[in-house]
Amino acid sequence: MAFSPDGKTLATADDKEVTLWDLAPLARRSAFKSGSADCCTVAFSPDGKLLAASYDDGRVIVRDPQSGKERLSFKPFDGYGYLSFSPDSRLLAVSGGGSLVIWDLLAGKEITPHSDP
């Protein structure tokens, strides 16, 4: 689960959906179904304008948490990943199974990290 940067919303990953909760007062606001895949991790961007979720089938879906509109969907590798946004909310790092993928969310493309031999 993850708190929004303003502390007013909580996102939870539970089986096949991501649920948004308003915290004052506590109330379920919306839920996003994932189909047949289980949702594993969620993260808000630092500016609060994006919500990323990773699923056990390898997909990552980035949404606008206010409207629920899907902004970007990609599959960096098989299996779920851990998520982290850059401080400026432009990049999303996804790691799992010994792999690291970084997506430029504005350009909508992967940035391949360089590795040392």
C-alpha cells in the first residue's frame, strides 16, 4: 500500500484490484480491476498525479488517480516488480528478479540502464 504525497488518499493492492481510499473520513473512493493478474505493489508519484501498480503477470499500469484513466501500460519482465518514482515524477524504476527497468513517463519509453562489466 502507499499514501499519496498529500496524505489524503491511501492506495491498496489486494488480489485483482487497486483500491483508493479517502482518509478523512475513511471511505472507499474507487477501485481498478486488473483482470486475471494479482496486483502486488503500488506507488504514488511525488507530485500525486500518477499511481503505478505492478502485477504478477509482469505488467505495470500507470494511471491518473483522480480520473482512473490509464496513462501507460508496459511489461518490463515476467513477474511482479517493485516501483519507485524519481523526485520529479518523470521516471519510474521497476525492479524484480534481478532486473532493473527505468521508464521515461513523459516520452513513454524505456531507458536502458548501463551496467559495468
